[in-house]
Amino acid sequence: MKRLFDMAAALAGLMVLWPVLLIIAAAVRLDSPGPAIHWSRRVGRDNEIFLMPKFRSMRIDTPDVATHLLDDPQQWITPLGRRLRRTSLDEFPQLWSVLVGQMSLVGPRPALFNQDDLVALRTEAGVHRLRPGVTGWAQINGRDDLPIAEKVRFDADYMARQSLILDIRIILITLRAAVAAKGVSH
């Protein structure tokens, strides 16, 4: 049922949002040199690496690490990128990953390929068996403000409690938080 819901919602989202996606892509290209989409190497279900699309919010010469590991993240983020991240509009291309089955609308946010500490804790907790999500329980309970161990506790809690009703609740809370630009530190 979850996969069917994901596919239907992702397809509907892409069909409705395609004009917005084109406008954002053009704005990213006008804002800074480089492609509009950044394909980030992420850890997916069962710790398999996949390429996750995001609208590019950082300069093309940014080191390939989690933003919080950069000495001065603000120097790497493009002017438009700040707004895209604050409103989570940079995440819209992930609807494609949901449609093709690499991601779910709700699940643990996919770790970067080099976030070994997060991947190890998720594997230990069994969370690696879940399809990663565009949003998740940890996202709505602190997002960038949470330490890694606490994110994994939220991910494990979600795994134990997951249901379509909980997913819909998380999606609605995520939409409200995105509009308010809540929980984004960079």
C-alpha cells in the first residue's frame, strides 16, 4: 500500500508541479554557473548507493561532504540556493526518485555516501532496511538541529510505528514546516 501511495503521489506531484520545476531549474541556471540539478550520491535501502536529484543550491566546486561539515557553509551556498533550502524547494526533484522506487515520500532521509557514522548507526538499528524518504519522522522533529544518534532514534521509532496514517501526518507537518522555513540551519 505504501509503494502504491508513493507512486501515485509522486506522479501527481510531478504532473502538477512541472511548470514550477522548469521555472526553478531556469532560475538555478541563471543564478550561478553549472547544471540545475545536482545528483548526490546517497545511501538507499539496504545501504545501496543511488543518485538522488536535488536542485543545485551550492556552487559546483563545493566539497562533497555534508553541509554541516564545511568550515563555512554560507560561502558555498548560492544566493538562490539559500531560498531553495529554506523552503525545501530544492527537494522537489526527489519526486522522480520516489516514482522509480529509490525513495519513498516518508522514511529516513538518505545519508550521503560518506556519512559512515550515520550509516553505521542506522544499520545497527535495522533502519537501513527502509526505503529512504523525501521527509521523515526525524525531519519533523528537529531536522538539522538533531545530533546523528537522535536522528537514528527517530528513524527507528518510525520503523516500529510506520503506517499510512503516520506518513500522511508527517507529510502535512513537513509542508507546514517548509512554508515556515523551520529547522533549516544552512
